[in-house]
Amino acid sequence: MTDTTERPQTTAGVPASRLASLRRREDARFTESRPHSRALLERARGSMPNGVPMSWMVELYEHPPIFVASGEGATFTDVDGHRYFDTNIGDMSTFCGINPPAVVEAVARQARRGLQYLLPIEDALWVAEDLTRRFRLPQWQFTLSATLANVEAIRLCRFVTGRPVVLMFEGKYHGHAEEWLVDPKDGALRPAYPGVPPSAGAWVRHVPFNDPEALARALQPGDVACVVTEPALTNCGVIEPDPGFHQALRALTRRRGTLLVIDEAHTLVCGPGGLTARLGLEPDVITLGKFIAGSVPLGAYGMTAGLAQRFARPDPASPRAAFASGGTLFANALSMTAARAALEHVLTEEAYARTAELGARLADGIEERCRRRGFDWRAHRLFARSGYCYGPALPRNASDYHATMRPDLYHLMRVYFANRGVWEAIGTAGPTVSVAAAPADIDHYLACLDEFLGELSA
Ligand SMILES: Cc1ncc(COP(=O)(O)O)c(C=O)c1O
């Protein structure tokens, strides 16, 4: 028998009509109270697509972008004078804080001496040695972003193994290279965006995270150069590895002669040696970026001595490099000096202990507020990083995550928080606590959440 009773539509327990009316009210308040940002955006449309210098800046949010006037520590102020506690931390690129004093001073000092020489400076050596201590991989190369570190790491693995295929986990994000911008469709990986060539996914294989059997099957043909993964997936909420999953991954990759690349671009918020050190992982390559130089552009990849040897030209007389790497501005003097300052003075054991404690205070606070207001939502817990799961069970893979994702609710939450002085994270960034955050910032955030939940449940 069919049930014909009309039930009110809900999102994660909230009636759709309530969401819609709150959204109308908060969107209007957001727009009306930001006339200077609005005017700059209008003017900017004349010279930049979508009115921003990088189009992603509008695609991240459903509300119009705001223009920033200045920032300090864990906060920034827009051109209309609104000040925000920042939990987006620039999609994990400002974990060191918005203007970490040690980095600012080092950058000013180096700028007076020279920004770029296309030659090494001693700070590069200091940084490589420090990264070796942190990650237990002895050899390092530098790029300008995490994406480019992943591009070179994958090229190196293909070169060394002589194999074409790269294996990644569903729900991953490692940057905007063509062959990673693909989605599964009709049993193959097809372009996920216009402009990506039809063949982009030809040499990529995807399997679900936390599924050793699927992984074993995908590695079985012996054509996989490397598996690239984050230690916990962070671009799908947070998906933590099941107990034993990393051990199975390492054993299977070793058995099949496949290299293991661990991407620590985001999970470096977990500790001085990232989540790799926390979990005792043994990758062949580690990739880094985002805040490794205190938000000055820099990417890095570390590798075993064996892989590093392949950079040497087999025939010294040949004009061609053994392996294609590098870019004119990669490893420039400014970035390397900034990285030394960030690693030496900001990304310290003490800072990680403090951000982990504040991260736990945030996650505990989120779950407690939700429970008290009658929502069965969960909070992600990854040291400084938290996040929302709009249901009682944390995801184990990308399908679980997509099943509990509520973009309409999340959008409303961002606008609501922005109207009350909190720059809430996009779904793939947290909220996360930066080195510059204080307990009072967390309390402000939780008070805002409580008010929000109160209105949702009213
Ligand atoms: C895990 C991971 N790796 C790499 C990247 C690429 O970083 P970027 O855009 O700074 O090159 C991202 C970006 O979000 C990421 O989440």
C-alpha cells in the first residue's frame, strides 16, 4: 500500500521551509551590509572573469565574494569593516596564521637581499634537512604548489617503475592536473569538466578508500606506478583510515612493486611530521605545499635515496636531463627563506600541541551543541581540523560522505556565521584551528553555532 500522507521535506532534520526563510534573511543581510565589496566586484567584472583574479574564488561560495582589506593572526577584515575569525584558513593555506611575525620578518629581510636568483641559497639546505628530520625521507625537491609537487612526484614514479597507471582513492583531491579531473561514468573515468581531454583518465584508476580487496584487485595487473593518497582523506569531509588499512596498503604496494606517494598538503596540520609521522607510515614519496612556507607559495616533495639517484644523468655528455622537473621560479629565494622561518619558528611541537587541544575543544563543542539542540550530527576530529557530518555515523569512504552531505545547510551556515563575525570553512577545509587562534575564538565560534542551531530547531 502506498503511503499518501504528505510529510514535510527536511534536510538533516530541518524543514526545507525553515531553511529557505533563514537563507533569504541571511543572504539579504550579507549583501546589504557589504556595499564596498559589492562595488569592487561590479568594477572587477570589467577586467576579470566573474570579477575575481582566480575564478575558484567565486565558485567556493554561493554568496558573492568579499574583498579583504587586511588580516592579523586568526582574523581578517573586509573592505566594509567586518572582522572575521577565520576557520577556513585559506583552504588550509594559512595554518601558520595570516601574517606570522617570524615569516613576515624573514620575507622582508630576504626581499631586501634579492627575491630570486635561479640559484640555491643556504636556507634551502636548512629546509631540506629539517624536512628530512620531520618526515624521514632523505632527499627533497621544491616546486611552487602542492599540485606541482604531485605532478612531479607522479612523473618520477612513472619514470622509475616504467609503468603508466596512477591509482587514487574515490573522493580524493590532489590538485588541478588534467588526469585528476575525471569522474567514473559508464565503467570508465571521464572528464569531470569541459576542456579536459577525453583521454585524461586513461592512465588513472580509482578505488574506494578503506577497501583492501578492491585495492588488491586494482594493483594486480602490475601496471600501477604509484598509489597517491592522503593519510586520511580530507576533501570529502574527513575519512579516517580503518585500523590496518595503511598496513594493508603498504604491504600490497610493496608486493606489486608499486610506489607509495603520501600527500600531506592538508594533513600537515596534524603534527610536525604530518599524519605520516603520527601513524608511522613509510611512503616512498611525500608531497607538501599550502602553508609549508607560511603561505608564501612553495610546494615540496621528499623521496628515498633510491628515487633521488634517478635524477642523475646516466650519460653526463647528454644535454637532456634524466628526469623532467622544475620551473623558473620554483625554490626561489623568497619562498625558501619563508619556509625556513615557518618551520623553525611557527610549525613547532608546542604550536601543534596547542592547535590539537583547540581542535579537540572545537570538535567536542560542536558535538555537544548539536546534541543539546536535538541534532544527531557528528564532528570530524583530526587534531586541529574538525568538520560536520550531518548524521550519526562518520563516513568510511566517498559514497558515505556524499550520502550525508547537505550543501544547502552548509551554505546557510556559512552566510549565517559570516554575518556574525566567523568566516566558516568550506566543506573541504574544516573548520580548522590555526596556530594563531585562541580559546576565546573557539568560544565565539561555538556561541555562533549555538545561535544557529537554536534558530534551526525553533
Ligand atoms: C590534499 C591536497 N593536495 C594537493 C592540493 C593542491 O594544492 P594547491 O592547489 O595549493 O596546489 C590540495 C588542494 O586543496 C589538496 O587538498
